[in-house]
Amino acid sequence: MAPMLAPMHDLIARLGNPHRAFSVVHVTGTKGKGSVCALIEAALHAAGVRVGRYASPHVHSICERVSIRGRNVDEDLLSKALERALDARDEACAAGTPAQNATWFDVMTAAAFLLFAQANIAWAVVEVGLGGRLDSTNVADGTICVVTNIALEHTEVLGNSLVRIAQEKGGIIKHGSIVVSGIPRDCEPHTTLLSIAQEQQATLVTVDSRTGITQRNMEIARTVLDNLGKFGVRDDAAVPVGRSLLSETLAQSTRLPGRIEIIETQAGNRPLTIVLDGAHVDIALRALLEELATKPFAAEPMIVLFALGRDKNPSSMLGELRGRAEHIIFASLGNQNCWVPDELSGVARELGISHSIANDLQSAFNKSFEQVRENGWILATGSLHLIAPAREAMAKMA
């Protein structure tokens, strides 16, 4: 179903417009938006601000999508909120109004906003699901709007050029808001974003994007905190919030599963590093590999476990791994809408990449451990849907 906002507007109105009960930091982008949201939330929570976070997708539990005051929402509370949202959808079906076409993501987003209003939070850090302009979350008015970066993704929905995707992501910019961007000034998407900001009489703040992805995410989050302080957001000592809240120590403790997640384990009698990251487009994978290249373990051969969504480009993704990966193992994720290993094998063959196929992720991990028995490290990447089964496979080998 093509995205549209009318069903969400109708649905949220039937629930009493809970999204108007709190202020919003609205975050979109191709890479890093989930991490940026988590960093902002952690800093505000540490300052004593009543904060919530809405995220997608989840890795292990749907409760990961809604965080209130630093903790994932209780399953029972989420269930009740979802029931209320579904009841509102049923009422729309009976009345024949737009919410009869509400999607699952509309219902989930409405439930999250209900929970935030019930918890009396002051600020919600809201991650866009897809694009921005027509995303379910865009019923909310962001006081601060963030665009982490832009690359070709979901082109069947967002458009097949960086400018068109910038227009869609820039659709979250609201009148008079502050826009924090990680997009370089010397490219067309920046010009597009600047134009939208000017139309909305919004202020565009551009963050230096030449650093690694971890530091760039930190700087975006810190810039947001500085601007929240200017808006009058204060900590529990009545001091305006700002970048000093987000220390390196706090950032390290805030890492999300499957986002440059580094796990130290054993392969036989030697230490082994495994990295889990859900990079799913070439710009994200490139940034990941550049970041990991600074780590001591990266000097050893890299064995890659790889799976990729059907809506992603395997040639561009595998092209980033060519010349860097010693060997790639393609794994099936079962019922997920992903490229099957045989198809990925064909692309790898054309690119001259050493590779093999595994029927399932457990077999893939078994193969990878054999490959690194003497030396090397393992990277599992290509999709966030890979992360949970990868953790399960690792647990069975412990």
C-alpha cells in the first residue's frame, strides 16, 4: 500500500490527538537515525527530562519500539494501547472514514503516541519509519527536525534520485523549526533541504559529516541538545541542557543492538571479534567499513555473513565488500523478503568475490568459525533482520 497521511490523521484524531501533549524531536535519514535518537534520549533522561523514544524496526521484541523514561514499555501497557488504536480503526471502518485504511505502522505509531501522552512525557524523540513526508510519524510537529544523511533507498516509494529522496525526507520540516543536518553542504540534497527550510522559515544547522559515523552521530545529537537548551529545556538543576550531557561514557552505554555492535568471544583457543551491524545500503556499509578499519582487529582477514532485503541493490552492496572481505557466506533468513543465497551467489561470481552458501544462519556461523579458526574476524551485515537470528546462532555455539 502506498503511504499516505489521511488515515493516520483520522486515526490519531479518534484517539484525542495524543501527539499534541508533548514536544517532538523528529529524526529521519538513511543511516544513523536510530542511534541519534537513542543518544538524544539517553542524554535527556540523564538530565531528568521526562522523555520518550519511538523507534523502528525492533530486533528482539516489539517493546523496543517504545521507550519511556529510559526503559522499554511494558508489554501489557503496549498491548492495551494497541487495542485502543485498533478499536479506533474499527470505528473508522464502520464509519467509512480514512482510518479504515490505516496500516499496521499507523496503528503502532498511534499507540506509541498514546503511551507518551499517558506517561506525561515532555519530549518525544521520534524516528521516521520510511522517508518522512508521508510517514505515519509526520502527524507530529517537530520542534527540532533532524536529517542524518541521504542515500538511494526505497526508491520505489521515495524516488530514484538523491534530490527526490531529500524532498521526501525534508517533508518532516515544520514551520519555524530548527533543522539539524548531517548532509554535506557541497551536494544537491543539501541545496534541496535548504530550500525546504527557507520555505518553512526554518533554521538549517549543518553538522560536519567528514568524521566517522559514530562521531558524526554524536555531533548531530549534541547539536540537537544545544538547540533544546536554547528552547528552554532544562535539567533537574534548572540548567539549560546542552552537548556536555552526552559524554563518551554515556554514548558507549547507549549503543543499540545491531548498530556497530562489537562482541568479543572465543574461536577455539583464541579470542575472536564478531561485529553485528544492520547496514542495508551502500553508503551505510561504506561508513561501517571505514569506521571498523580504525580498529586493531580489522588488520586480520574479514569473513562476512551476509543477507539482504529484496528492495536493496546487491551489486552496490557487494561492491563495497569486494577487495575487503576475505570470504562472504550468504545465509537464508527464511520467510523474510530477502534475496536468496543462490541469487547473491550469482552477483558475487560476476564481481569475482570468494563466497559460499549456507542453508541457514546456524550453518553460516559454523562455516565462519571454521574460516577464522587460525586468524580473522566476522562481520554479520546487510539487514537488521539478520541481527536477532545471528545472536541466537551465536548463543548456541557458546
